[in-house]
Amino acid sequence: MTDETVPALPEERRRVAVSFSLALARAICSRVAGGESVVAICESPGMPHQNTVFAWVKRRPRFAAMIGSARKAAGLKGRSQQLSTFCPATAAAILQRLCEGETLAAICRDPAMPAFATVYRWRRTFADFAVLMREARDIQAERLCDLGLEVAEAVTPATAHATAVRLVQLRWTAGVLSPRRYGRFQPVAAEIPPQAAQEQQIIVRRFQMETSADGRLWRVMTYAPDPETGRVECEEEGPWTERPDPAAKAAALRG
């Protein structure tokens, strides 16, 4: 993934540190209750950065409760806006966090991020976002491989067993995220000879034994479909030969 392929983030503006205040918290929660997302609110002048708001949610239980109540108050309005509106800035933030190795489940647990179902809908609806998600998954798998090396280098005799469990999980996750690079079974393209690509005609023959009227002779009859009509017809009649007597053959075997 290159910088040109990532959805463009809004132009960075010079931000001034914003301190927490009850009035600012109420203003944010009021807009959240109106259906706006935290990401969109933080783009407004005078508002803190979204990471600052996330930090407030983690550090201030009262503010977290206010945000939760505001989301409930938004109800279907907030949910429908979140599900139906694709936000390039939010999509870029998701891709960046995936590239850093964070799981999509953890990202969607973030109060400012859309639900997992929303991200799935974006990926299914917007082809460009789906392509970028696949590329972000490849980078995420590479990040997990680097993490595995760091974990292995820090192993001690006391942590050997736990480290082995972590490495197995990291290897499995990387293989799932990027099976072409880190999967257990690598896809191989089959080589088809030129003649195999041409149209071929397969004829199935059926062989049947035919006995004479007196039962003393028999012969092999060959049947095959006619290439033009498709009807099964006799293709070849074998020569008549004497049919062996089963009783005489059994007596010879006993003798």
C-alpha cells in the first residue's frame, strides 16, 4: 500500500491543546446525541483531537457514561447515519490501525469507530475500500511476523512455554491474514500443455460376449457410439472360438 492509495485524510490543521471541561464534554455529548460521530465532531474548529477524546473516555468514567448515554439517545438516527455514510477519514484511520497490527475487533470497540457490521458493509459496498483492506491485512500479517521475531528474541527459560503458544498463534494469524505469503499451503498455478487446451473427443467402447445358438462357440462384440449420430452401434465382431466346457475344466483342475 502506498500513500497515494490510502483514502485522503482531511488536511492537517494546526491544533491547540484543548483542556477537558464539563461544558466541552456536554457540547460533545449533545452532538453525539444528535447523530454525529466523534470523528466528525473532532474535525470542527475548537474541538480536541479524536485521540484526546478517546483518552478522556478511558480516564474519566463520568465522561464515558455521558458518551454512552448520548449514543443511546441518538438511537436509530445515529445508527442509520453511521451505517449509511462512508467516511474517508474514518476508513483511513481504520487502515492505519490495521497496518500497526491492531485487530479489527479492537478497533471497532473504540467508541469513535463504527461497528464491525458497518466496516463489513463498507468493504462489501465500496470496492476500493475492500482492496485497501486486503492490502492492510497483508501489512498487518507482516507486522505480526516482526512481532513474532521480537517475542522469540526475548524468550527466557521461564517464559519458553508461553512464548511457544504466542508464536503458534501469531504464525496462524499471519497465515490467515495473508495466506499467499505466510499460509501453510502456497497456491501453485497448474501448467496446462498447449494440446490439452484443444478440444478432445472421448469415445467409450463396450465389450460383450455373444454365444452361438448351440452354445458351443462364443465371440467378443465391440460396441461404440457413432460420432455423427451418437447412437451405439456394433463396431467390430470378433472371431468365433470354441467355448470351454466348465465340467471338463473343473475335472482337469482336480486331476
